[in-house]
Amino acid sequence: MKYALLLYADEAAWDDLDPEAQGAVMAQHEAATQAMQAAGAYVGGEALSLTNTARTLRLRDGSRSSQMGRSSRPRRRSAASTS
């Protein structure tokens, strides 16, 4: 079984951090990545685009809709799994 680990960060809060604080956060991400690699649990990873380029897709009662940009509705945060 394989799992996808999805991390979300507030883009505005990130932009408010000074370069030193951003570097500290990135060092923590790198340490976590190295630990997963050492455990043989890391397959790969890429950053997603910023939310202002996102498209929200919905399917309700057989009807599809899409919205450009961030969704105005709160989203549940969960990890996706695949087999």
C-alpha cells in the first residue's frame, strides 16, 4: 500500500516570514524527506502551483462545475491513499 502525504501551508503567512525563518522551515522539510528516504518510504515529491492558479472541480447530482482560483468554501484536509 502506498500513501500520498499532502502538506498545506498558508501562502500569505509564508510570504510574511523572513528568509531565515523560511530557511528553517525548508530545513525541517528536507530532514523529513531524508528520514523517509532512509526508511525506504519515499517515492518522490513535487511542489504544487500556488492556489491562485488552482481550479476547483465539483460533481454534484451528476452535474459538473468548476471554479478558477481558491474555493470560497473551507476544505477538509486529508491524506489520499492509493494501492
